Amino acid sequence: MDSISEKHIENGKTQFLMVLILGIITVFLSLFAMGQGSSSNLDMMSTINIILGLEAATELQSDIIWKLRFPRILMAIIGGAALAVAGSLMQGCLGNPLVSPLTLGVASGAALGAAFAIVLGVSVLPYSNLAIVANAFFFSLIVVAIIIQLGSLRSISAESYILVGIAITFISGAVVSTMQYFATDAQLSQLAHWSFGSLSRPDLIQVLAISIAVLGLMPTAMKWSWDLNALSIGGDEFAISTGVNPAETRRNMLILSAFMTSVVIAFTGLIGFVGLAAPHMSRLIIGNDYRKLIPCSAIFGAFLMVFADTLGRTLFAPIVIPVGIMLSIIGGPFFMYLLLANRGGKK
Amino acid sequence: MKEIIDVTNLNFSWGNNHVLKDLNLNLKENELVSIIGINGAGKSTLLKCLNRILKPDSGEISIFGEELSDVDLIELSKHISYVPQSIRSNFSMDVFDVVLLGRRPHIQWMIAGEDREKVSKTLRYLNLEEFAFRRFDQLSGGERQRVIIAKAVAQDPAVYLFDEPTSDLDLKNQIEIMKRIKELISVPESPKSALIAIHDINIAARFSDRILLLHEGRIIADGTPQEVLTTKNIAEVFNVTSEIVNMHPNYIRIIIKDEINEKKTNRTVIL
């Protein structure tokens, strides 16, 4: 084997090691997060021992771990991973680094669904404790259906998808604003709380269902890695000359990422930043090769979400700051620092 | 020589602008063919029709006897590699990984050792080894152009379609790249051909086996450089006077002199 091939293999190993280290840090951070909370004297070691079955737990301890902390941390991991992967897929297939899972209007659709349920009491699952979630999911699926219809149009461009997404966002926003205008104080409060983005809403069964859906979709995303590489680096003409159908790739990846986003934000509310930042942070570590970028984004997204949520739970305990807010507050400056440092901002 | 591509009565329009009109051409094994013509003559459009980037209004295109539209896109990319003038991207990769994209039609998902070897050999062949692990977006325009050409070479197709492959290159690299392209298509055991849209008629004259002169959507001359690049043809198509010089035993040189019938207008030079 020649020196260039060897160097390429070496670089791949180094990148794999960096992603592995990030993964290990995320696992330890998650275990640490499991031990954090003001409601009990469950420290990190006791929590780990109880989870591994090495220590007997009281009923209260068992409830705290399995009904509160474990679903929350798992939701952070899966939600962060799903939104980060969705963001990376959308950025790649639209060739636009400014895109995030919220760009296509999926989140606005979900917000519209939530507003219908909260303000008007109209839901696809009325009189259920899942009325808001079901409505948010249903309305975001309507946006996915619009994307599917757009994809069937001949020669729809990346820009057209983005512009339609912006239009959907404006329309949904206008309808939600109208409902807010006529809403009661209690409804307004509930709607505002939904939009903050929180990991405390889904229970263990729901989180496991979300996990199965998200993990089931990941291999499909990985399968399209080469196509995303060609499309993101060279655009449509370059992709075609490499044997990639840009329209088909774009359509499939947008449907996949929109669905992943829907599944998560229907349960958590609006969490936007992780889907924009995690893919870019991952690119700084391992570049734009989607065979590595998808898993790295997933891990980075999980890391950011667990970190932000843990900080939000502990910083002003017992007050809990919603993860959506924490992510933007701590992630924003960190993200700006990484980008500027990498691009050599010095004159 | 065996025919690789055959085009019959090809028509293409951009709206009401009829760009290609009943165009016929063929491309044979081990042949380097240049297409020359003025801006907007349809050179790039023709290349894009041949790679299914654009869909013609009518006409037939066949590759190895099979209708182009019937060939699966992955299979087509094993036969044809199109090299655009330049690519713009908001994302970046190492040069090695960009060239590795040329192996995309040949691999499933995992990279095999032979694919890496192919990329390494290609980088060395095009004197790009020092760029292998530099970021593609940090290269100059000319360096990027050579990397895209390397990607096409690593793809190992039967037909190269080059759109202005030397437009961003310095003089030495223009000659260097054209020599490499000529070498690649001259190996009898590995029959390949190249169709090159190019503005530099001296480069075309030196390296082409055949030149197609595209004018107003039609090929008005098709033959060896000596047959096509006449002062009459150059005057008709490019509206310039020229002189043909036989200073080299193997190829002609064209010296462009001046515009014909320059429009006399009251232009003011604004400084």
C-alpha cells in the first residue's frame, strides 16, 4: 500500500478515535446526569449501581430513576441525536449550511397543531392526555406530506424547498398568533411552555417508542451517505456525473429528516439549535464525509442535549430551565467560538 | 474504430431559444474530440444532454448501442464522467475524499483497498499528491479544477465529457492536463474517448483528433484540426481574421489578428 492510502487510513482511524472519545464522554455525562437532581439522595454511583442491578433500590428510588430520570436522559440522547442527524441530512441535501430541522416548517406545523389542541381544544386524539402531542405530530406530518408532494414536482430545486418551508412557517405563525390573540391567560401560558422545548413530557414507554423510530431510521440515513457526499460537495450536476439522482436523494432525505424531527418535537416542543449546531461542530472534527458525519452528529447532538439539560436542571435547582432555552444560551456562544476559531478570524 | 456514442437529430431549447438543432455526431474509441464555438453556441448544453443532466426535446443518443435514457444512472456513470467548469460548495472535504467520489459508481458502501489505490495513483498521475489532505475549499480555482478532473479519472469511465477543462489553469498546467487526457484515451487496451468543450483553439488544434465547429445550434464542420480550423471557418464563426501557421510538424497554430466588421459606435472610455 502506498503512503497516500496509508495516510488516508490513518486519518480515518484518528477520526474514529475522536468520535469514540466523544461517545464515551457522552455516556459518562449521561450517567452523571442520572445522578443529578434535588428530589432524592441518589448520587451518581448509587444510580449506576441500581441501573446495573448491583444495589437494591427503594420504591421511591426506583420510581425516580425509571419514571423520571431515565426517560428524561434517554429522551435527551435520542432527541439530540435525531435532531442533529436531521439537520445534517437537510444541510447536505439542500447544500445549505444555514438549514436546520426547523427550516422546512415541520416545527411550525407542530406548533400549529399544539395551538389547536391547547387553545381550541381540537385534536386528532380528543379527551386524551396525548391530545397536544398527537395534534403536534399530525400537523407536522401534514408538512411532511407537503414535502412529499413537492418532491414529486419536476425539477424542484433546493431553494424552492427552503422557500416553501419559510412560507409554511409564516402561515403557521400567523394562525398561531391569531389563536394567541384570542387565547386565555392559562392557554397562553401552556402554549408558551410547550414552545420552550422540554424533555420532561414523555414517559418511558413513549421515549422507548421514539427511540425505536429514530434508531430504525438511522441505517436508512447512513445508506445514502455517498449520495449526500456528492450532492453536498459538488451540487446537482456533479452528483449526476457520479451516478447520484439529486432530486430523489433530496426528496428521500427531506422526508426522512422531517419525519425524525416530527417524532421528537411532537413530544418535546420546539428545540432548534441542536439541529443547526451539532452537524457543524461535527464537521470541524471529522469533515463532511457523511459516512462519518451522521454518527458523529448523532453523538454530538446527544452530548449537547444531555449537557444543556443537566445544566438547566442543576444550575438554579430546584428551578428547571427548559432545555431549548439552555441549548441556545450555552450552545450559541460555544458554536460561534468554534466557527470563528476554525476559520482564523485574526487579521 | 468502434463507436461509443452516437447522437442523431438532437434538439434542445431553453424556452423559445432553440439551442441545438437536429444535431448529429459520434464519438469513437481512443478519440479526443473538441467542440469549439462562440459563447452560447450550445457546447455545454450538448455535454449536459450527453450526461442526462439536461433532457433533450427530441433526438436519439445511444451509448454502446443502448439508448441513453434506458441506462441506469449508476451504470451510466461507469460509462461517462462529466467534468463541469467549476463547482461551488458550502461544505468541504479533503482532496482525497473528493477524488474518492469518483469511485462511488463502483462501490457499495465500504471503501475497498483497490479504490484507495486508484485514488492515490490518480493523484500522483495528475501531480496532485501534495494536495491529497488539503481542504478542497482552500484550493485555488485552478487546483480545484485539477481535482475535479482527477475525480473523473478515478471514475474510470469510457467517455470523458470536459467542459472547459483548462479555463482556470496556468499555461504549464493547461499543457500538462491536456497531455494527460490525451494519454488516457490513447491506451488501445483500455479504449476510452473524450469530448471537450473548449475556447482555446490552439489547445484544440494541438491535442484533438477531430474538431467539431458548433455554430447556431448546428455542427458546420467536423474533421481534423487542419480541415476545420481554416481562416474561412474561423471568420464565419468567430468573426475574427486569423492566420494559420505550420510551424510544428504535427499540429497547426492559429494567430488571431482582429475583429471583422467591428461596429463603429461612438464609445466613450469611462475611467
